[in-house]
Amino acid sequence: MAQKRSTRMGVVTFSSISISVLMGLVVSFAGRIGSGKSSVSQTLAEMLEWPRVSFGDYLRAELVRRGQNPESREALQDLGQALVATGSEPFCRAVLDSGHFRPGEYLLVDGIRHVSVQNILVAMAAPSIVKLIFLAADDTQRLKRVEARAGGSSDFVRADAHRVEAELQGSLPAVADAIIDARGDLQTVTHDCLEFISQWRVGMDQR
């Protein structure tokens, strides 16, 4: 495993992991509520200086546009499920367009919740290579993280059982290119994600 070199202003660097710009690689993130996917993808975006898009951010902006509460997790989940039901392709395209992504570029994508959306992302991003990282954390760790957020854990059980979260318990882990143990701290989980990204970049260079 690579050794940590320094931590500066919240940015972690590692001595034996390349974090240079990886052209043509899109890395998407999935994980259940409280798995840390948003924090990890945001940290990686800063470290790698990659653009990042988020399905959650897109849904919040859409709720604001519709005059609804963007802080309601239930509203976010209901809208996300409705957009998938009416057409995953337009939904996915809108999220990519929010980051001005063009096929062949590099990107981090936060908040994959459906296999169909991941498959559409693969098709839309080509010739970029798309890899899916699934962040796995147990219920105790996830609840602890949710409790630390604004609003706390009062809605955790309902939100975790919402239909939009269903594929996170089986289908998405089964198709993930990497499953990361997300029970550790942010630095550790980010480090593990970087190791996979580095391996994928090496594989691209060898093609």
C-alpha cells in the first residue's frame, strides 16, 4: 500500500500514487446513505483537479426551480425516482451537461443509484472509460455519519428504505469495478479510491 506523504489544508497526497490529470477516465461513485460518497468525490475532485458532477446537486437545483424544498431528502428521492422512471437517458444527460462534460474528457460523478443510469453513463461518456466505485459501510457507521449532519438521523430509516435506494443493496455492488471499505476515515477511504484510479490509468496507458 502506498505511504502517506503529507496532509495540507485538507488535501491528502501520497508518495507512490500518481494523481496527475487522467484524460479520458470517468469515475462514478455509488453507496448507501451515509457511506461518504459525496465527501470522497469532493476530496478527489480537489486533489485531482477534475470536474465533478452530482446527481444530488442536480436534483436540489431542480427542486429549487420547481419551487420545492431542496433540503427535503424525501423530495430529492421522489424526484430522482420519477426522473429515472420517465427516462434515465435525459436525466443522465442533464447531469453531465451541468458539468459541461464532453465525451472523451475526465470526470467524477457522484450519486449513482441505478444500474441503468450507470450503463447510460458508459455509453454517453465514450470514448472515455467509465469505472464505478461502490463505497460500502455498515449500518452503524452510516447512522453515525448521518447523525452528524444537519437534520440528524430522524429520517434515516424511511430514507434508507426508499425505492430509489433499492439497487444500492445488491445490483450496483454486483456491477462495481471496485468495492471500497468505507468504514474508515476520509483520508483512508480517499487513499483506497486513488489506488484504484491509479491502476486504471496504468491499464489505459498500456492499451
